[in-house]
Amino acid sequence: MKYGITFLLLASFVGQAFAARARIDTVSRDPHASVVVMDAATGAILHEENADTVLFPASMVKMMVTLLVMERLQAGEMRLGDYVHVTAEAQRMGGAQVYLAEGESFTVDDMLYALSIKSANDVAVALAIHVAGSKEAFVDLMNKKASALGLTSTRFASVHGLPPDEGQQPDRSTARDMANLSRELLKYRRVLMYSSAKKRGFRNNTFEMTTHNRLLYNVEGCDGLKTGYFTAAGFSIAATAQRDGRRVIAVVMGSKVRQIRDQKAAEFLEKGFALLPSHIASRVEPASTVSGDTRQVDPEVLSEAESDAVPVVLDVEVSDTKSTEQRGFPWLIIFSVPAGLILIVFVLLRRGVF
């Protein structure tokens, strides 16, 4: 009897680890479902394929999280050195993560690196709660910003881009909207410091984060921006590169294979540079300053409108929800924890505790 109760408890624990996911249609295609190539300076579309097909952006939704944080940094409502408190809700997030623990605190700067490099879902939740008080309130801010930017085919349902739980809706967007969101994000020069970082330590360098964006290693001038993946969505990327002061954005969404996504994104970046008008030096239109705001603003967050300096990308070795390139470790945790419990129960049984 006692063995039966023990294993029922363990089965219950394992069942909770596999939370029900809503069934959604697979939208990925071979080689991809949608493409947009954009001149970052003007917003002109250089090439498009099914640009307005509504798809699942997955972790690319974190670009909007970053944008809302950058806006508040520029306005002086937040500073890079401010500490973000980790709640129990943030700790519980699965998928890609940096394993935040309730009660920990990390700076906004550290959180933004983790959001960009590791595509950390727990960090996305922590930042959302820090800014808006709850995930739900932050998602509302995301949708209001999407509407203000004219992203008419975008509807955010989460702050992380994971596949929806039972009874919830997935995040939805198009390659055109994601390209326009990328262009808006590029108005903040510090964003490229985060998105170009290939590796970086976290938690006093006890945990190493490695980028999911392999284009940083093999595409000339590539310095961002964000990858995304879950099974039904396929592999997606919002990629950008700069050469000789000219910048191109290439969004590839819904590839069945990650390597094909990367190959196509690299090809479309090359195509974008070839199609740029020769007499135009691409430069992102700078973000506007906050009129009449006398609060102190972190100089490293200022948009190009507030500085004559050329944006600098750190040349240092310093995000995809549950992609094949990262989901191995979470699965290891799922199976190792029950195994550990079984071992503990066995020892206790031997000692006559039950």
C-alpha cells in the first residue's frame, strides 16, 4: 500500500511537469513561410514573400519587451543599474531560462543581456512584473505599443512567446510587422550591445549564456536581433547587419529546419545589401527625445538623436523558446527530479520512515 501511494505521488509530480498545451496548427514550411527584407534607414521593403501571412513569432516577442524597457530607460523612469526583484511567478517559468530564484535581484542591464542572449523566459516575466506589476498588465502595454506602431496584424498574448497553455491564445504576427518592430528597436543604440553579444556570464559568472543567433559568427556585419522557435511555429529570426554605414533587416519566419532558416536569413541579408539604392547611406531614424523631461537619463541608453556618436557594438565574447538548440537541459531536469525523488523515497523506505 505504501509503495502504491508513493508512486501515485511521483506520478502526480511528473504529470504536473507536462502541463497541458493548447493544440495549434503547424505553420512552418520548407524552406520558410514568410520573408521581409527591409532598408533600416527608410523602412522601404527590398524583398518580400508572404509578408502578411499571420504566423507565430515565438521568442521574437521579446523584442517588444526590450523596446518597452528601452523606452522607459530613455525617459528616465528606469536606470540600467536598477535592481529587478525575482518573484515566484518568474521562477516558475520553463523553457529557455537562467534559472532565477525567488528573492534574487539582478540589474536591468544584466536582465537585458539574459533576455537577448539566452532568450530567458524567466527574465521576461521578471522584467514585465517590474515594469507593469503583472504579466497581464505588461501584455496590455505590448499590444498598445504594437497598435501605436501600426503593427496591425500583431496580437501579443504573452511576454515570452512560449506555445500557449490550454485555453490560451498564441502570440500572432507577420514578417512585415516583425521587420517594423525590429526597425523601431534599432533606434536605441544600446540594443545592439545586447543582441551582438555571443557569450556572457550571469550570476557572478557562475552561469554562461550563449547566443542562439549563429549568424553573429558567420555573416559579415551581423549584430542582431532575435531568434524564435517552437514546434508549431517553426524556426524564425529577425536578423540585421550593417556594412559601411548601411543597415539591412531580414525577417525569416516559419522554417522547418533551423539550419535552413539561418542559411536563408544570410542569403536575404546579402540580397538586401545588393538591392539598397547606391546613393543612400542607410541610417536608422533616431528615436525622439522626451520633451521637457528633466529627469536624469542613463547616457548609454540615449537614442542616436541625443548623441553624435556612432553606435558602438562591443567586440566581446560575453534568443527561441524551447528549440532543439536549448531544450535538452530542461528535459534533463524534468526526468532527473522524479528520479531523485524515487531515490529519496527508496532510502526512506529502507530506513522504515513510511
